[in-house]
Amino acid sequence: MYNMDQYDGEENYMQPEDDWDRDLLLDPAWEKQQRKTFTAWCNSHLRKAGTQIENIEEDFRDGLKLMLLLEVISGERLAKPERGKMRVHKISNVNKALDFIASKGVKLVSIGAEEIVDGNAKMTLGMIWTIILRFAIQDISVEETSAKEGLLLWCQRKTAPYKNVNIQNFHISWKDGLGFCALIHRHRPELIDYGKLRKDDPMTNLNTAFDVAEKYLDIPKMLDAEDIISTLRPDEKAVMTYVSCYYHAFSGKQKAETAANRICKVLAVNQENEQLMEDYEKLASDLLEWIRRTIPWLENRMPENTMQAMQQKLEDFRDYRRLHKPPKVQEKCQLEINFNTLQTKLRLSNRPAFMPSEGKMVSDINNAWGNLEGAEKGYEEWLLNEIRRLERLDHLAEKFRQKAAIHEAWTEGKEDMLQKRDYETASLSEIKALLKKHEAFESDLAAHQDRVEQIAAIAQELNELDYYDSPSVNARCQRICDQWDALGALTQKRSEALQRTEKLLETIDQLYLEFAKRAAPFNNWMEGAMEDLQDTFIVHTIEEIQGLSTAHEQFKATLPEADKERQAILGIHNEIAKIVQTYHVNMAGTNPYTTINPQEINAKWDKVRQLVPQRDQALIEEHARQQNNERLRRQFANQANVIGPWIQTKMEEIGRISIEMHGTLEDQLTHLRQYEKSIVNYKPKIDQLEGDHQLIQEALIFDNKHTNYTMEHIRVGWEQLLTTIARTINEIENQILTRDAKGISQEQLNEFRASFNHFDRKRSGIMDAEDFKTCLISIGYNLGENEFSRIMSIVDPNRMGIVTFQAFIDFMSRETADTDTADQVMASFKVLAGDKNYILADELRRELPPDQAEYCMARMAPYTGPDAVPGALDYMSFSTALYGESDL
């Protein structure tokens, strides 16, 4: 026998005035209300098992439906029921049910299975009330109150905003029906137009609440409006039973909303990460494609034939450096920032690290960029060497043409002269003259040997330097050499003929001979002097032009002695004329020993005197140009010697800022951004230096002894400085993101930074693997090789063998971080699915926003379990894939 009147200790579900008094009869109105309410409550659970009851005291007599009810509401299996029809079988089943109730901590007194089997209405209602208390009301907890008090407090909290509702109990406070309507309106305002309800119309209010609850909330009608209105004090147990259904209906809805919100949050993070991955892939592909197209252009070493064409190539290269490359430097920096931000967000959301497509890692892009820089450096050096080569070639070609023209002018008619047979009919004196003339010609021929050799040497050098017009140069040189050989042979032949005739000659005019011998070298000297005075020169330094000026001054110092020689030669000619006039010598024709005459000597001498001041002016102008070049060198060096150390100092200062702890992260970020602004404000000085460098390039200045810095050094340092400050700011922003996401205090960050700096022995802002392992051991980690390898795979997903400060604080904070897990997401889906192992598309559309519901349906695999139904989706594998390697 069990007594249902008393519950001891913490299992006392009701106050004494609520106890079921076995010795007193129920009020008929209350009994009617309890019958209806308890029957409806039992059927709301039994229908889950596909059955129901009609008469509460009759249908529980055999104990079968009573045991089934307990199994449904508890979710547990009871002992196997007896299937016999005898009284003993029924009593056994009821006892099994009562034993199960007692096993849940309910102490029953003065009630036996026989009374239930006999259909005792009062005891049956009392037993059902005990079940309701234990399984529907006991677990209600609101602000440290439970059971009846908790349910009452929940009702008061939910109806507090409604001024015409005052819930103080579970009987008369509900008679006007506004309490039920207020609970529905508070949770589902679209179901009831609360403003149209009136306190003086309880019948309408109650029926409205009961109808809406049954239709939209799946709460069966457990009360009659007429019974509640007509009863002075409605039955408290019936009202509590019905109100508890409201509590469970709305609390379940809140759980579903929480679950849906969790899923929405997870999916939103996943969608954002996917977009960042797509953006990274596109930006990386575009940058690599630009590098792929640019490197072949920089590696093209096909030389041009003219200075103009090579100058155009140099101008194209300058446009590339000024216009095309700087935006790509920014894209590369932004790509690294995006990659670091994405990895930080993935770590914060407990996702695996992002691995770009093959060939699109940050290291791959850096390697490609390094190849670009190498090709660029080689291309610039090649351009400058080609310009120097073409400049040298133009100079040599012009020199070749001048010397060839002089030589060709000199040889003109020489072959005809050597082939003349005039000695055959000449007189003795004429023969003597012809012989002497030939000797003078041989002397002149020997003097021209150096010029021929110079012409051949210049042609050979032009061939070695791949001069574009080498064929015509070679052809002209060959003609000159062939002609020279022919002149030598003809000279030898004529000499032999004159020597045969020499014995027939007795007198030779010594004066003519002396004139010829002295005039020819002097004439050759004047021609050489004119050639030197008109020779073009190329110098690159003041020292070189000073050397030319010194040589010119030395040449000018020889002019007085040359003038004496000229006067002496002219004196010989004057003496000849004097002898002819004095002795009336019949001199037919000119000096037989030379074609040089005094007029020619004077004309060439005047030409030399005219060319000297012109040479002076050319040297003065070149000296001024070299002085201007020197000024450009010093101007560039003065700025470069300031900017270069400034860039290095800023790089060192940024490195110190990144590892020191001064103020909060926001203070550090503000400081760095101000620092970045000061660096950007320095850009005009870089631009000014670029302008000076442009002037140096245009002046074809190839060296600068006043500075070790080149424009390339400054450009690379400036680009590294901008990249370093941007990367440092990004690291601080990621630290703020990590701190806010994981609730890390400033003191913790300072401790992390102090530990990191202590083991960062190189003060480089990173720790190598051994330093990181020492750091972990110092803070209490007991590391084996496998455990340390696992930790390194977390903090160094790219396997670079280093640990950045961002990765260090991510690892130090991840153990206590409040992040979502696959199990939490899976549990949330289970709530939405109503405890099923699968979920349907309609359930996703009902609980999630449209775009995220479609996202889930597109990625969830069909469920193939034994309890699968058409359209079932596998939310478990989907949840696991969100936190592991997958294509989501």
C-alpha cells in the first residue's frame, strides 16, 4: 500500500494545503475539472505511442496503459508487463508502475494497486497528479525556485508587462482568461490580438486561449471555460497541469531558437571564411599571372642596333618601375595581410588552417616575386651595358670612317702615279728627280702604315663588339688593305725601275730633295694634328677631361717648334727660287720629289691654328658638363646618404615596437598608425630622390663615388619599410581580434608578450622551434616528441619552423576559449530535428534564415541510417565536416 499524501525532504512537491486528503471527498466541480485535465494531459503523451484513454479510472485498471504512459514521459523502459486478463495480472502491472514512480524519489503512502485495479477514481486521480508533479512540474526551475514556486514565478515574469494581469496563484488568478492569453501573446504575439481582449469577457478570453493553444501550440484543451467561470475557486491541480504545458511548449521553442542561432553563427563564419579564401585565390592568381607575363619581358636580351632603340627600351623599363610595379607591390602586401587575417579568423572559429591551391602559397608568391626581382636587376644591368656598348661602337665607327676617308683621300691617284712610265723619256735631271720623288713617296708610304694598321684594328674591334654594320665596315677595310698591298707592290716595282735608270742620272737637285724630305713628315704631322684636333672624345669624369686638357696644352707647347720647322721648309723653297732666279735655271714643272707645295703647307698650318681654339672650346664645354655631372652625383649622394640610414633606422624602430610592451594594444596600434603616417609623409623625399636619379640616368652617369646607396637600394628599402609597417599593424589588429574574441585581458597579453620576448633570444619577433619548446617547458608543459609535433602543427601550419607572436597567443588562449565545437553544432541540429538522427528540409526552412537553410541543404549528404525517410539529410557528417578537412 502506498500513501500519496506525504513527500519527505527535498522530494516534497507541494505545500501541506495542496496535499491530497484521502479521507475527504473531492469537490464535485474540482473532480470534473481534474478528470478532463488529467485525461487530456495523459492523452497528449499516449498519442506519441499511438493510443489514448477515454475513462481515466477504467483505462488504467489493467496497468498496461499506465506503464506505457510512464515509459513515454520518462523515456525509460519498465519491466515487461503481464498480458493476462486475471486480477492478479492487473495488480502486478500496477505495482510495477508504482514501483517505478517510487524509484524516482516519490514516497507513496496509503495507496495500493488494488484500489487502482478496482477503479477508485479519487486514488487514480491522485496517482496521475503525482506523476504530473514528478515529470512535468518538478524540473521547472526559475531563479533558484523550482516546481510549483518556479512555475508561478515564470508566469509572473512573463505576464509582468501586462497591467491587467496579476498572477498570484493557480486558481482565481486565471478565471478571467487574460493570464493564458498574456502567456501566448508574450511568446507568439502574432497569434492573439491582445489589445481587443476585455477583462469583463472571461468566456471569450478563455476560449480564445484554449483554441489558439490547441491549434498552434499543440496543447490539447484540458479545461472548460464554463467550468472555470462557474467554479468559485478553480481546481489548482488542473490549472497547474495546463499551465505547465505552456511552460514546456515555450521553453522548447526557446531552445530551438538558441540552437538555430548557434547554427546561423557557425554558418555565417563559414561563409565569410569561404569568401576570404576565394578572394585570396583570385588575387594570388592575378598576381602570379602578372609575374609570369612580366618575367619573359625582363629576360629578353635581344639587343637593338641603335642608341635610340636602346634608349626607348630604357624608357619602357623606367615606366615599368614607376607605373606598373608599385601597384603590384601593394597587391602583394595586401595578399599577405589577407592571408594572415584569414588564418587568424580560422583559428578563432576553431577551423583548420587555410591551405591555398598548389603553387599559390605565400611562399610561392614570394619565390615568384624573387624571380621577378632577379630578372629586373639583370635587365637593368644589361640595358646599361648595351648602351655603353653602342656608345663605344658609334665612337669607333665614326673614328673608322674618318681615318678611312683620310687614307682613301691620300691614296687617290697613287696607283696611277706609280704605274706611269715617264722615266723612259725623261732627261737625266728628270730621272734623278723621279728617283728622289719615289724615295720621298716611300717615306710617305711608310708614314701611312700606322694609319692602315689603325683602320684594321678598329675594324677588328667593331667585329668583336658585334657592330650591326660590320659587313660594310669589313668590306671597306678589305678594300683599303687590298689597295695598300697593291700600292706596296707597285712601289717596289717602280723603285726597281728607277734604280736601273739611276746610273744614267748624275745630278739631283738637293734642295728639292731636302724640301721633299722635310715637307713630307711635317705635312704628315700637320695632318695627324688636324686629325687629333678633330677627333671626338667620350669621358665620364672630371679627371678624364682634365687629362685630355693637359695633353692638349702639351700639344700647344710644341707649336713654336713646329712653326720654326715650317719656316725652315719654306726657307728651302725660297732658296730654290733664289737659285733659279739667280742662275736662270730652266725649271719646267714643280718639285719633282714631292707634290707638297708651300701653299699647301701654309693652308694646313692655318687650319691647325684654326682648330686649336675650337678644341679649346670643346674641352671647356665638356669640362662644364662633367662639373654638372659631378654636381648631380653629389646632389643624389647627399640625399641618399640621409634617406638610406633613415629607412634602416625606421626598420629597426618598427622591429623594437613589435616586441616591446608599451600601453594597450589599441595604444600600440594608434602609435603604429601615427608612425605609418610619418613614414608616408616621407614619400616626397623619395620622389625627389627619384627625380635626381632620373637626371643622372639621362646624363648617362654610371657610377657615384660619393655614396654606396643606389636608387635600387633605396627603392627596395622603401618597399620593405612600407610592407613591414603594414604587416606590423596587421599583427596588432589580429592580436586585438584574438583578445576580444577570446576574452584575454591586457595583463594576460603583457604576460604572453613577456614570455615570448624572454625566449625570443634573437629579438627578431619570432621564436624558432627549440626556443618555443623551451618556453612551453618553462610554463609547465610535459612534452614528448609527438605532443610537441602536434602543437607545432597548430602554431606553424605552413611548417616554416618558426612561431610568430600571433600564433603564440592563439595557442596560449585556445585552451580556455569559448568556441563552438562540432559536438555543440551537432547537438543544436538534433534539437531542431526533434531528437531524430536526421533532419528534413522543411525543418531547416522553418528554423533557419532562407539563405543559410539553402546553404545547409546544398551541402548535407542524404541520411542512410536504418530509420531514414525520403528527403532525410545527414546533419552529423555535415557538422563534423565544418571542423575538419572538407570541401565546404
